[in-house]
Amino acid sequence: MSPLFRILSLAAVGTLMAACATVPQPLQGNYANISSLNAQQAPANGTQVRWGGDIISTEPGQQSTCFYVLGRPLDSQARPVRDNNNSQGRFVACRSGFYDPEVFKPGREITVTGTIQGTMTRKVGDYDYAYPRVETNVVYLWPKRQIYAGYPYGPGWYDPFWGPYWGPGWGWGGGWGWGGGWYAPPVIVVRHR
């Protein structure tokens, strides 16, 4: 089996697996298509929602833990979309029991399901912000994302036919033309903790 065939086979399998990705079982169901910004401006008490985003803070109390979240749109798996320009406002999600703030740290991604129960007003700087409050039945903490910078062609190169090791002027002898002088650069893995 040729190396090119193996690479293409792996790419096809990866694409099929990604296409078959589904919403995790605890987050499945039918929910209202309302954002936290909409719920902040119009009463939506009793509405069943599935919201997610980045944790701002986690505050355990005597009976429950509240998660203050910067809302994000959800992708096809119900995971928050990583897009710094697309916030859906803030919300607070409260669930009975203790959730450790060292596990549910600021910046971690969560998705919650539950019922809207009015708003809570808290300060954001000097501003009084009305957080829509969700009484949650599921709190889903997503695994940390792994980021691979430019794999396998190095940072800034994403095309296998054009890059620092392949393309015009990069032949075996350094002559002009299309050639096979491809040398794999080191793989750079950046992990966010």
C-alpha cells in the first residue's frame, strides 16, 4: 500500500467520523432557539434551553453552585464555538451540589441544559448586568482543546503542494521547477491548560 493511499484513507476516515459526530447523550433533546441576549431583554421564564460558553467564574454555595458564563453559539455537537467576536451575552447557570472551582476554571468550555428562571443582577465593572438565570439539570464540561499549529507543514503553511519544502524552485538539486525536496518540519503542539 502506498504512503499516499494510507494518508488519503486516514483523511477519509477522519472526515467520516467528524461527519458522524453527534451531540453527547446528556445534552440531547429539543430546546428553544433563544439566546441569553434575547432572554435578558424579554421574559422567557420556564423556557427549556441548551446554552454554552466559556466559564467566567464558578461560585459554590451551601446548596448549589453557580457558573457565570460568557455565552457562545453552539456547533453541531452542542459545543461552544471558539470565536472571540461572537458572544451571545452572559448568563448564570446554577445546579444543586458542589462543583470544584479548580476543575471548572475560568476559560473552560461548558454546555448546560435547563430552564430559564428570571435574571440576576451583578456588577461587571461599574455596570449592573442582568444575567439570565438557568436552573440546570445538566452541566457538561468539555475536554480542553488541542491546537496543532500548521501540522504537518509548519506554521503558516497548510497546502501540501505549496509551501516551504515543496513548490516552484524546490527540486532535488535546488534547480527551478516542481520537485520532491519535501522535508517534514517538526510538529509544534500547543496545549492550553
